[in-house]
Amino acid sequence: MIAFTPAQLRMPVKQSWTKKNGQVVTKEYQAVVFPRNGCSFSRPEYKYNPDAYSHGGISMQELFVPMAVLRVKPQDQGTVVIQKLDVPAEVVEGGPLTAYIHVRSSQEELRVDLEASWSNEPDPVVLPGQVHYLKAGLQVFPVSFVPDASLATEQERKTGLLKRTLSVALLFRDGRKTVRRMIAADLTVRLNLEKVVRRVPPALGSILGMTPKGMR
């Protein structure tokens, strides 16, 4: 047989319970043993032929752990499908960025609300929303904005690249429920390294450079 201590199996060493008649029963365990492969435990006082034990170990039903696997429904199934989001490989600081979202619809005159934002710490930059009425088939909608380069970090100023993520969501009604489709893509802004960025708060900047009255 193979023996383990209760500590090795993380089992309690002592257990107590109360019977219906009020009697308290206490059991202490010093070992937990299993028969080796091809063997089984037996009780000589029971006349089984061959020898058998009334509870000879774990069964297959007790061994398996039931699991439920949940999968997200593929976006290519449904009324509205976001096929792709085209974002320019790179834009120059101060210039506009125009991304194109490719949408396929199986219904006519279906209203969708388009929400867009691009990542930034601590809060994302939310872009103005749009409302579109889809036609059956493929349509392309532009999302245009000028990335705020003043949000670049000091490290990004050193490297000359501001990298963020553009997220676009479409909301529409499918029967009684509201469905949300999302897609995201990376965007890159090439920063102007010759531009001087003022990082001094306005209140402090208004007094810098002033000379005390006694030194004029």
C-alpha cells in the first residue's frame, strides 16, 4: 500500500461530530493509505470471495471534477459584424488621424451608436460619439481626431513616439437587448523633438522672472 500523513494531503488530523442520540464521536487520523495498482483492501470478517472491502477507495465518479467551458460567441455571427479597424501606421504631431471602421450589417436602417476613445493614464480620452443607420452589406465609417501630443510622457518625448490604443464600440438593439461590439488597434504619433513643452503650472509661470522691488 501507499501511505500518506494527513498533513501531506492537507486533511484534518482530528474530526468530531454528534450523533442523533447526543453522543459525541471523535476520530483521529495518523495515516491515509491507498492500495497499490492491481491490489485492494479486504476485511477478513466478511466472507467475500474474492476478498473485498466495503468502500475500497475512490470511484471514477468521485475522481473527475466537473467543469463548464464558456466561449465568447464569434463576432462573425450576428446582425452586425466589425470586420476590421484601419489605423494609419504613423501620424505627425499636430496632424489629424483618421481611422476607418469596416462594418457589415444584415439589416436595413439599423441604428448604431459609435463610441470611440484612445488610451491615456489615468483616464482615456473620449471622442465625440456618432450615430449611423446601417444598410445591408459592408460600410466604412471614418473616425477622425487630432491626438493631444501634450499628454506624452517624458520618456515618450525622449524616444519621439507617442503610442496609444484606439478603441471603437458599436451599440445597437437586437430585439429587446442592447448589443455591444468592440474593436481596438494601436496608434503612433511621431513627436516634434524641437518643440519646447511647457510643463510649469500657469500659476507658477506667471511669477517666474519677476524681480523683487528692492532689487530693481
